[in-house]
Amino acid sequence: MKKTVFGLMLMASMALQAQVIEVRQAKFHTGDDVAWKEANVDDSQWKTLDVTKNWDNQGVRCNNSYAWYRVHLQMPKSMLESSDMKENVVFDLAQIDDTDEAYLNGHLIGKTGSQ
């Protein structure tokens, strides 16, 4: 019986493998303006940074202050069509120092820490 249960669990986990879009760059701007959460904000003049590195290591001097990262992303229709979990999207964000808020098309979807 244990072999059967293990086999079913293995098959279930294989069927639910995630499809991943990895983001390595984002628009970046120091400061804090709640209007920047909106999808239609013009960020064309913002810097582009590598999100896998600290902003300090990329020439930005902004100690103990606020800054925004913006990512423009379109999920291919094929990802949705081939997904087992068509109603769920998981955003795995890197660790943020102190506090953060994450928005999707202007709507708060998560936050950690406190101001």
C-alpha cells in the first residue's frame, strides 16, 4: 500500500510543475509616489537595473530610503493553455530590506514589513 500512495503522490507533483518566467531587469526609480503603482505610468526615463543585484552595486546611492522597481510582463497565452492550475499565478519575489509592497496592474497583491 505504501508504494501505491508514493506513486500517486509522485504523479500528482509531476502534473503540477510550475511554468516559470524569470525576470532579471526592471525599471528603477528612487523616491516614493503611490501613483507609480498604476499600470500606465510613464517609466521610460527610469533607470534599468539588474534585479539580481543590490542597487548599491549598480551605482545608485539611496541609503535607507524608498525606491520602486517596475516590471512590464506579458504572460504568453500558451502558458495559460498548458497550465494545470489556470486560475493561479505565484509571484516569487526576492528578499527586500525592511519593507515592501507589490502591485499588479495598480492593485496591492502583497507586502512585508512595516514602515
